[in-house]
Amino acid sequence: MGPQYSRVYLTALGYELGPQIVTSAELEARLAPVYERLNLQQGQLEAWTGIVERRWWEEDARLSLGAAAAARKALAKTSVQAAELGVVIYAGVCRENFEPATACAVADALGVRGAVSVYDLSNACLGVLNGMIEIANRIELGQIRAGLVVSCETAREINEIAIARLLNEIPDNTSAGPGMEKFAETLATFTGGSGAAAMLLTDGSFGGAKGHRLSGAVSQVAPEHHRLCRWGMEAAPAGGYQYAQFMATDSVAVLKHGVNLGQQTWQLFLKEMAWTPAQVDRVICHQVGSGHQDAILKSLQVPKEKDYTTYRFLGNMGTAA
């Protein structure tokens, strides 16, 4: 049984977008030699994903500063002060270091001090949702009055690496076989966008607008599919102790198994909340792209006009979406 809440409110949210707009056409222009080798037509990236453009941060932008900027915007909409926060969670896929926790840098930027829980939480694109549940549980138990979950994602570096690798690794006159397989497993990388988000949850005791009440949540997992989308570090060609980022995604399998899991979770959620599909006014899909949106909405039998999307002009910002 999932948690249900009686005293938890989503009081405010804030966001910060990467300043540089990068179109799908611009990415394809840089990949022109690869497209020629694979006999692909320009315009396929937008056609496959529905993404027209996405944002990138400036080079060497600090994730903690993006997250802190989003957090300040959320706090500014309320009477809640940073000193009144009981927990600060950083839940992005991208982090500044193995240690310290990126949440520490965010908390420092906000002026958070003293008896506060400050830590990172990592769970791929679900991190912020998990962080919201962590904070909601603490509020419902009466341990804290307010908590902040933040994230900041960057797509610039992994896109630059992916472009360089495709240009170097796909040989001439390769219209099928390993070259196309390499391109296919890299395609999802080019959907990525850059942005930061912050969600402020409270018990509604601070005065002013409480925000929307958080009613409950459920969780379903299929960890047997954990290798379908991987983003991490691997040994660089130079060898030794040099490492470089990589991302590889089996997009077809992610779609198939993700939709199946989504359908199971949706049915469990409706049961736990004692809701009917008709009672749900709005849904927000994971901002992967048009194919995934169409598939999950069709599977859940949710009209497309009930969904809220940003991927067409922001790409897939992961946890920040």
C-alpha cells in the first residue's frame, strides 16, 4: 500500500532554464557526415522524437547554482524562509562530485544551517518524485514543517561526447550493421535538455496560499530491466586510469517495458486512491518524446488533451522536467 497524506502541500515550485537554445537541426548539421554514411535524411531527429529544440547550460556551469536559483524562485513565492526548512534534497541524475553531496552546495548557497537534513538522492529520472515522497513522509509524521527537493540536469557534455564518438567511430559506407546500431543506441542522448527545478513541500502552516494538497503515491518497479538505459563512466581509449562519460539506450525496449510498468502502476494508483480515470483532470508524462507520450497515453486510455508537455521546446530534462 502506498503512502497517503492529510497534511502535505506542494506549496511552490521554481525552475531555471539553460540559456543556450540548441535546435535538432543544429545537432543534425554537426552529424552530417554520420548521416551521409548511414544514408539518413536531415530532419529525422525531430521526426523521431518530436523535439524541435532544447536548452544547454554555458560551459562549466555549476549544477548547484542552477538548482539554488530554482530554489530561490520557489521560496520567493511563499513566506517560507530558508532557515525554516527541515530538509534539502538534491535529486538530479547529474551531480558535481562523488562527494560532497551536491545538496550541501545548494544548501550553502541558500544559507541553510543547523539542524537540517541535507543529502543527495539518486534514482535516474524519478529522483525528484522520490524526493517529494521522502519530504512528504517527514511532514506527515510531524518531523518537519517544510522541505525542498531540487535538481539540475545538463545535457551539453554528454551530447558533445556522443557527437565526437559517432563522427570518429562510424566508418564510411556503413548503412547498416554496427554503424546503425551505434547510432540507434545514441539517439536518446540527443533528446536531452538542460534545466533546474525546485519543489517546496510544507504542512500548510506558514500563512498565505498552501498550494495543492499531495494526496498520495504508489510505487512499482521492474529492476530486471535496469541495463536498458545506462549513463556513466567507462575507460577512455587512452587506457590507464582515464575515464569518459558514455550513454547507451535501447529505446525500443525502454518503450515496451516502460509502458507495461506504467500501465501496472496507473491501475494500482487508481485503486489505492479510489479514483476513476474520469476523475483525473491532468496528467504529466515523462518528457522523453512524442513516441513515448503517444504510447503511454494510448495504453492508459488517457486523452492527449489532458497531458502537459514541454519536450518539444525543452527536450528531456530528466528529473527537472
